[in-house]
Amino acid sequence: MSKEKVLEALLGAEDMLDAKALVELTGLERADIDKAIKALKKEEKIESPKRCFYAAVK
């Protein structure tokens, strides 16, 4: 559930987002964001072109 919200936020973003921005956009807790980011990176659905910033793989 949180993975989908994080991925949706990243897909809708025009630029890379950090965890703080994802918390604000999704309303999820920081711990949930961190878990979702880790899982999405493992699934190769998101990437981190710059340290601590994330973007959806398109």
C-alpha cells in the first residue's frame, strides 16, 4: 500500500524527490517511506540518481 503511494508520487513528480518531500506528498510516516523506498529500489522501480533523492524508472 505505501509502496504504491510512493511510486505514484514519484511518477507524478517533475524532478527527483527526497524522503521529506515524499512524507509531505503522501502523508505517510517517514519509517513507511523508508521501507517503501528500499522495496521499490530492490524491485528496480525507482532509482537514486543523486544521494538521498529518488526518481521513478520510466
